[in-house]
Amino acid sequence: MLSRESLRRRKRDGTRMVRLWDYQNPTARCIGKAGQTRKPCSCPLCGNPRRLCGNGTDGLTLQERRARQKDDADGTQDAPARKA
């Protein structure tokens, strides 16, 4: 069961996200979904790249890609060696 404060927060966040997404006539269902999910869809632009592309090179986040490019430019290894 959700507390009153949690429900208020979800409604407040949902209302904010609906304004951000620029819905013309938001219903209570739209506000509820926006408060719980924070994303209007799961397309490649909005969704999680790891879920859509797997954990390969294409599934890396921008931060991971930049770190890999920096490592390649420095000539270091991809994964540091573990100490036993």
C-alpha cells in the first residue's frame, strides 16, 4: 500500500511530466502513467539501449563509449586486471 505522501509525489511528478510531454487533454490515466514510468514510450530514443541492443558494443551508454574511446586513445586495456 502506498502512503499518502507517495501518492502525492506520483501525482505531482506525473503532472510535471505530462506538461513536459505537451499532452493536449491529459486524463487521470495519462497522469498516473507519467508519474510511475517517467517515459512516454520505449522506442530506441527514449528507452534503455542495453535492453534494445544487448550488452554488446551497441548497447553501451554514452558514458561507457567515451570511457572506451579514451582507453583506446591511451592504449590501455579494456578491463583492468584483477588482483588475487
